[in-house]
Amino acid sequence: MRPLSEAIRQLLTCEAGYCARGRVRVLGPDSQWHNLSNLFGWDFLEDVTVDESLDMPVASATVRVRRELLGPGDGLSLAPLVTTSRANLLAGTYAPLLDPGRLFRVEVGLAPLGMSPGAGAWLPLFLGRIDDVDSGPEVLTFKGRDYYGGVLQDVWLEAERVYGSDAGTALQVVLGQILSDARLSSFGLYAPVTPEMVLSRFKQAVEPVMDALQKLALQRGWEVRQKLRPDTGDWGLWLWGPDRAGTTVAWSYGPSEYTELGELVTSLADIRTAVEVVYSDRADKDAAGQPKRKTVRRENLVALARYGVFAPDGTRLHRFARIAEDAASEIDTLAAAQRFGDSFLADLSSADMGVSVEVAVHPGLELGDVVELTGNRRNFTAAQRLAVRQMSHVLNSGAARTRLSLRGKPSLSERAWLSMEARPGIAPAAAFTGPAAPSGLTVTNAVGGAVILFTAPSAVEGPEADGYELHVGTSPGFVLDTSPNSTTLKAWNSATRFDVSGLVAGSNYYARVVSRDRKGNRGPASAEVTLSPRYVTPASLQPAVTFGMLPPNGDFESVTDSTKPPDTFSLSGGSWGNDCIHSTDAYAGKNAVVFPAGKAPATLSAQIFTVRAGEQWTISAWYKQSVVGARSGTLGITWLQSPVSAIGFSSVPMGPGTVFSASWYRAVVSVAVPLGARYAAVTVEKWTGYAGALTLDSVDALRQQAFEAWRDVSWEAAGGWFGANEAIWGPVRYRKNDMGEVQFRGVAGAPSPAPPANSVLFFLPPGYLPLTRRLWRTLTATQVVNLEVYPDGGVRVASVPAFATVPLDGFSFQAEQ
């Protein structure tokens, strides 16, 4: 029961009765709450109905208001499309007050008879969002679900994710993680009672957030629902379970306080006296290392004696149910299965009377509360204690009533439990065997791993496979481990391919694949295959191979497959083995590449590498050609914005100027990386018009030291120095390269009269300063002078005459602060 103040309790128990009023407030576009019972001084509210039921995880409300009212010389309309109404101009521009998505609150106010509720006498009954608006001719109707539940129904988990942990994660923690991943962490989750349930690793499917939360909560026999929080006094999202053993009466009604006894029903339809729970026992595995599928039976002998059917032999027959849990279910131990079955029977093992009554509105009652109806001598004589299963509050500005549907004891909805039964027309029967084993496993070994392909089992051989587990062991014939902290489970997915990584090259591993159906039942394991992960490429490193160079393998020394180009290189515009071949006529090492004479032109491209705009690169290659003086090819570098998007090309021809056909020559292109480039690819192309042979070796790319742009100095005003003859020598400037080296250029001119000794020419900024004084000597027209840079950034010169010129070119030092 919701907490109530002592003043409210006294009103609710007052023998003379009390006054109850309803109101609806809507959060408008101006971020203010607007009372529809007092909007611009007018009462628009006709009535509002709030419905809550255990059979529905989300409450709802229907509000009926007058479509329009005429004020003094002024017309007011709540119709959303009346753009001139003040109700739709609350934010200064057109924005309907009653618009789908807006929040609204339903509240009830209580006061002594003959009085109106005061400002502090209004109690919350509902918080929701407007789902739809029906603008009738006179009465406008809008409906909405409760805020938290409605949002959870509308928002989907958009990707499969794994939750829980090998050690087990508390149920409420996992529910909070799901809310966070759905970007609903602001909802929070109120769990006043610890559910004492932990979840091992499981894969959460793509589905509405509400469905995901309810399925997990129901495994504990609880549910997730919007309820009023006692700690904040406002609405929140609860992880809630009924007190199934609770007998404390929340409220008692005498014969004169309840009316319209609409039904008085008992029924056997939903009664179950025994349940069998099918689960996967992670503590007991078969020879293949898979959890065994087991059953546990729970019975209610008291219910059997009352509701069981007599067999011809005189025994009682159970009203039986079977629930088949997925292998991924958190009901994976005997204790969890027993607790689950006990909760099922607790809610379904009695045919207690169901009754519907109408009472004065009661803002404190909640679903699951126990209500006592004292005997009225007509329908029953003894007091009946029944649990609230459904509430419907009907309110308007002048009155408020509540209709209660009562039955049995506190529980969850029978519908939630019965939807899990494995019986024709309700749910499929439990499968105790999984799909057949996958077949045709093939392995392609890769660097530090392998690729495994296989064929899915035929559905004719058993249940259809919904996913696959890959198990990897370090010894042949290993035993599969499918416990929550599995040591062999490497991956799982729904495709017939696994890309395995993280293995140690040079070691053998052994793998098998297991199929799973949609319930998580595992089938037998596949035949075992061997994985032999390779070392990093280039695969066959020869002595003296320069592996750290760019582009990789530029000396062509690593050749994994002799029928293909050297490792990390590719050929285009021709065919390998015909238009380009391996050669031992090398400039360095033992391998080279040759474009034979008389063959088609082709282009050899190196693996791309990363670059940065503004860097200076020098690209070179050693070559020799059989025809002297002719252009034989092009050494180039392609600049790329992405691995497949070129934005520029820099090149230099090879061949012109050579003298001896048997000599090696070096082609060089030095260029700055253009703006926007992030990758580079070095290429060597045999020239189209060249008919001779072209041999290539030692392709190299070297990044040079990069300098920032030159900066103008800021002359020290007190010193009077200036840039001498800038039209010839340029202004005095400084810069720094990426190694931290500061350089000067230009010529400084001394002022007149002559500056004092150690006069400051200019100051350098932080980032360009030495830790100690740095000294150089330079020549003026008449003398040798000292030039010093101080740790404070001051650049000083010893005594010089007026108008002396002090060259600064070539001076450099290391920036240290």
C-alpha cells in the first residue's frame, strides 16, 4: 500500500465520508503543468478513467474533456488543430497543448465533506504520456499509457548483447545495464527488496526493452512495473514481487462501503496442482561436456485434494503443467528450478472467489494489496480477504470512485504464467535433444588464428539450428566445457563461419562446433579439426631482411609463395609470372623483381602505410634497365584519403640520363604529404613505350624531419632592433621541427644610437626555450660578436656599433621548455 499521511487516513476512515475530486494536469510546451479543471479559469474536464491490472504490465488512462468553451468575448478550444486558441499558444507560437508525447498526471484531492481539496491535499494516481487524441464534435478524448511502461514498450534493444558474468551478476544490476544500453539509464530501477538472484552469461535478443526486463524478472517470479516510490513520493520503475504469503489487510470495507457486487466467481480453468520444469543443469554435464537437460516436479497436495479429478482407481489426478526453459535461461540449477516451480504453483493452485466491487476512491491501494470485505449476509457471511488484481479509478472535477477486481491472494498474473506452458495451442512442447552436429568443417590458418567454415545440420535430422558454439582446446579429444565460466567456449554466432584470433603461432589447437536450437538445446559436437595459427607476415623471413622498413618488405626478400609477388606487394595491369617475375639479380640481399623485355607494361604496388598531412617523405628505388637512355618506368606515390580513395599522385621518371645498361641507378622523389591524405602507396610502373627489361630492388620510403611554418619575431620595443634589408634577406623568423630543434633565419639590424651590451633583440615564446644559455658567434661587417639565447627566451647580442647587421642564418638549438 502506498504511504498515506495521518490526515489522509483520518479522512478515509471518517464515518461521515469525505469529498473527493479528480484533476488532470498536462505538461505544456512552455514546460509548465496546466490543470484542465482550471485552464484560463474554466473547467474543461468531463471525466478520467485510470486502469491498472496484473494482466497488463502497463497501466492506462482515458481522459475526456470539453472540446471548447466560450469565455467572455473569447473562444477557447483544446482541439490540436485550432491554431488560434490560447491553449495552443502557451509557448508564444503554435504548439498544441494536447499533443501525442506530452506528459500528463492524474491526481485525486481529498477534503472533509462540504469542502474543496487544498493545495497539499492532491495525491498522485497516474503519470503517463499522451498516445492519441480524438477531437470529437463536443468532447475531446485522449489516451495514454503509464510513462515508464509505455516508453519501455516503445523502445527496442537494437543489438544483441551479452549480459551477466561467469561469477554471476545480480538480477537488478543486469536490468540496470539493459536500461543503460537502451539509453534509459535516467529511469533508474527501484528494488526495495533484494531479489537474491544472480545471472550468468547470456545473450539478450533484439526486442522491446519491456519484454526483455519482464522475461528476466519473471524467472524470479517478479515483474517490472511503474509504481509510486515511497522514497521520492513520485513515480518510478520498480522491480517488484508480490508477498505471496502476505495476509496483512491493507484496507477493510464494511457492507455499506462497497456496492455493485458485479461478479462472484470461482473457476477451475486456471488451476494447476503440479508443474514440471525443464531446465539445463550447469552443475551436471554429459560426456560431451554439455549441461544435461533435466526436469523437476513440484506439487501442491492441498490443491490436489481440493481440485484433483478422481480416477477410476480412486486416486486423484493432477491438473498438470510443464514449463520448458531455454538452455540460456538463468534457471539452470535444481534450486532455481524448484523456486520457479513453487512460484508458479503459489499463483495458480487455488480457485479462490473473484469479486468486483465499487468503493469510494482510495489513493493508497495498489495491485497485490489484501482487501477485506466484511460479510453482507446475502453473498457471504464471513469476512473475505482477497487481493487486488485490477483497479479502475473514475474521476471528474466533482466526484471520484474506484472499482476493484479482487481474487485469491497476492500473486502475479495467471496469464503470464499460463503463456509459458508447453501445451498445444499455448506453447511448443519441450525439446530434450538439440540439432544434429555441423559437418564439413574446413580450416584456413591465419596469423595468430584461423578461419573455420562448416555446413549447418539439416532440419530433417532434428530441431533447426539457431546458433553455433565454437569450442577450442589445447589437446586432441578435449572435453567441452559449457559451464558459465567455460574454458573451451571461444565464440558463438548464427553464421556458419568462425574467425578465430588470439592464438599462439606455432602451436596446435583443436576445435569442435556445437549447434543450438532457439531454446538453447545443444546437439552433439562436430568432428574435431586442428588449427595451426601462422606467424606474422612476411612469413618466411630470410637472413638480413629489413622488416622494419617502409614499405614493408621493400627489399623483396620475403616470398611466401613463389607463384605470387613478394609479400605485401601486388601486381596490376599484367600477370605475375609473365609480365613480372622474381629475380636473383639483386642490388641488395638475394631477391629482386624484373619486368622482362617484350612483355606488357604492368604496375607493382606496395602495401599502403599511414602518413600525415605536412610531413616530408623521400621515396626511392634502385633499378637498372637493358636499354640505355630510354624512359623505362615511373616511381610514384599515391596519396589516399581512405584505403580505397586516392586524392593525389607524385612521381619521377626512371631511365633518362642513364649511361650504362648494366649499372644500378637510384630514382628519388621527395614531396610533402598533401592536405587530406591519410595513407600512401608506393608504385613502380613499367613505361608503356619501353620494350626492354627493367629490374627493380630496394624500394624505400623515408619520412624526413618536418618543420612548422616560419614565425615572425616580435622585436623588443626597448631594444630598437629591426629586420635589416628585408627586401634582400627577408624578415627575421624562427621555426621548430618535430624533433624540437629551433632555427633562425634573416639579418638583424642594430638601432642608432648603438645598443648597450647584451641588448635584447626579441623574445621567444614558451615551447621554444632552452634550459640553459646557448651561445653562438657570428660576423658583422667589422667584428665577431656573441649571440645568446637565455632560458627566459631573450635573444641577446654583445656590443655592436649603430646600424650593424647581425646574420642569424644557420643558428639552431634544442627547445627544452
